[in-house]
Amino acid sequence: MTTTNRDDINRRTENRHLLRRLCAGVDSVKTVPIMRLLLAVFLAAMALLWVFRGAVFVTDAFGPLAKLFDALVQILLAVCTVVGFIAILIIMGTPWGSKRAREDLQKIGLINHAGEAPILVSKKQDKNNPRLTVWEFDPCGIPLQEWEDKQARIETALNIIIAKMVWGAGRKIIRVYAVPAESDFPALLRWNDKFLSADNFVLVLGESLLGPVTVNLAHIPHILLGGSTGSGKSVLLKLLLMQALRKGAEIYIADFKGGVDFPKVWHKKCRMCFTEADLLYTLNQLVAVLEYRKSRLAETGCPDLDAYNRATGENLPRLVFACDEVAEVLDRTGRSKEDKELLGQIENRLATIARQGRAFGIHLILATQRPDATIIPGQIRNNMDFRACGRADSVLSQIILDNTSAAEQIPKDARGRFILHDGTIFQGYLFDEGQL
Ligand SMILES: Nc1ncnc2c1ncn2[C@@H]1O[C@H](COP(=O)(O)OP(=O)(O)O)[C@@H](O)[C@H]1O
Ligand SMILES: [Mg+2]
């Protein structure tokens, strides 16, 4: 690209930017009363100046010369009014720190082929989440992919933590949702019953920089949790079960650790399985319920459990089966032939629920710490669409999320910090049995 070409492009960009600032200024005058007031003060000042111009602009001339002088003063005042008016509008339409932001992005090399950095066109608080600031940029032709590749550098340059970056206004704008760099997840967020969602059947997991992280079991029926020991899986699993209980679900729990993870208080409210035989019996029951509900829904022509309950006036509850350390349960190494047969059946029932459970309100919440792909068969894993992984090595992260982001982005000392399949990081609520 020649220098003349580049200068041409730069000039056109500047003109476009000036026009946009002017339009933004007009908008802000329309919407922000203080801006209208400022403009009114300016116009009033100019009007006063015009009225008292004889006293302000004094001349010794008289006769036609004095008339000419007055005409010149009037022209000057008219020009100043128009130019000042436009200048004020442009200043009003320029977001605070826009020049600085552009220079900072230039420095980190977020530039197009003409050497231009993106232009900040507006910066405001997010309406839905006051913690977030939305920076709107004219990307000057720099694709979103490049922004994402340079995310860490943009964060340093602008002194922010980016929650997400998306296209806006028909791909003319890139919106960066961010919080100040000093902000971070609180290390501890205690569960409070007021966080319970009123929506059917939404469970709340914790908070990301974008606000609460939730999962609606009516849409995404099964949940897979991963993370190394001490990452906070069991706490999160129990947080979800507690909410499901409050919402009237029936809970089934496989606990082979002799009640270490699920103390007595759970035994009263949930159906517990302590042995493999008991587990298979329970899963058989769940599959039988699934088959029963399938035929009832088919008879009534209802697409799912909620529709069925609405149509019939019945109140069939959702059923949730939970297993912490599911890999331990399904591991067949060193087991006898009969045991292997039994485990095969358990796996088979879990796969049936994973495949068909959604419409019939039968859900799985499974957790594991074992980085062992063969342990959770594809039939189960592939149907578990909501996946969260806490602190983990890259192998476990890969198994849970199909990428290594948990190993890269969750600090080694974090507890209750998880990352979702879509990259959202959140701090889970800490919940203890006393709140059950
Ligand atoms: N959301 C959380 N916030 C803060 N601390 C947590 C959270 N979840 C777990 N912890 C801490 O981590 C410890 C281990 O959690 P746990 O759920 O038992 O881990 P895991 O099941 O992954 O081994 C808990 O005893 C608690 O002290
Ligand atoms: Mg655990």
C-alpha cells in the first residue's frame, strides 16, 4: 500500500468518525437533559453577546464604517455560533477516553492494513448488568477473530477484564463487555435462598462476570461436572441437587463412599443407593418410569413432561439421578465376570436415560475427577450437553469440555471456580448441608 493510498484511507476514516461523533452528539442532546442544558447555555450566551455586541465590540468608527463594523461582528457571531454548536455536538458525541483507547490499541498492534486502530464510538454501563461496561468500537475492518486472538493484550492495553466480545449493529460495531482489571471473582460466594430461580426448571450454579450462571433442565437435561480432587465438584453437585429438591424433583443418589459425601440429612430427602445391585435396581425403576411416561405422552400427544402436566392436570415430578465420582462406579478393571455384567447393565441404563430422558423429565447429574475417556462411554457423554470443569489437568479438561481451557484458565488454588464448554468462567456458590 502506498503512502498516498494510506493517507487517503486515514482521511476517509477520520471524516467518517467525525460524522459519527456528530450524530452521536445529536442523539445525546435528544436523550440526555444535561446536554440540552449545556447547548441552551451556549446559545443563550451567544444571543446575549449579539444583543450587547455594541458594548462588547467597541469601535471609534462612525457613519457607514460603524455599520460595516457591526455587520462584520454579526457575521463573526453567526459563524462562531454555528461552528461552536457543531463543535459542542461533536464533543458530546465523543466518548471519554476515546483518543487514549485508540492509541493504546495502536500500541499493541491491533491495526488494519492502513495502520488504523479501532475507534471507540461509545462506552456505557450495561443495562442488564451494571457491573459491566460495554465498549463499542468501529473495528476499522479488523475481524472479530483477530480481537479474540489478541484478547489478553487488549485487556492489558485498556486495563480491563473482557467477559465477551460480539458483533453488533449488523457487523459494523464490535462490542466488548468488560469489567475493570482490578475486579475479580470473589473467592467465596455463599449460597443464599434468595438466589433460587423462580423459573421452571432453572438451576443456578454461581456467578460469572456477566452475572448468574444457570442451566434449564427442561432444555439441557443432563449435566457433567469435572475437576481434580478439591476443585469443588461435590459442593456444586449438591448445590444443584438442593435446588432440584426445592423445586419438587425426586432425587436419586448413588453414593458408594459410605456417606462421606452425602451425610444423613440427604438420606431423609433422597433415595440413596449404597451398593451396585441397589444402583441397578434404582436405574431399572427409572427406565421403567421413562417407558411409562413415554407411553402416556404418546397417548395424550404431548411433546414433553411440562406439556403433559399442563394438559392432564397431573403433577408428575422431574426425576434427577446423581452420581459423584461416576468413573469409579463404572470402572470394570479387576472386577469379576458377574460384576462386569452388572456394571454393563448400569452403563446401559444410564445411556438410555442420557439419550431419552429430556422429554420425560428424567435427568442425570454426573461428576468425575478421573482423566479417563474410556470410563464414561460416548453414549452417555455425548448426550450430556451442559458441562463444567473445575481445576483440572489438560487431559481431564479435554474429556469434560473437549478443550484444554480448564487447565489453562482455572488457577491452581481455585476452589469452586469452573469453566463451561462455552468458555464462561464462574465461581460456584458455596453451600453447606445446614442449608438443605
Ligand atoms: N464454591 C465454593 N466456594 C468456595 N470454596 C469451595 C467451593 N466449593 C468447594 N469449596 C471448598 O473446596 C473443598 C473441596 O470441595 P469438594 O466439592 O469436596 O471438591 P471435590 O468434590 O472436587 O473433591 C470444600 O470443602 C470447600 O472448602
Ligand atoms: Mg468430591
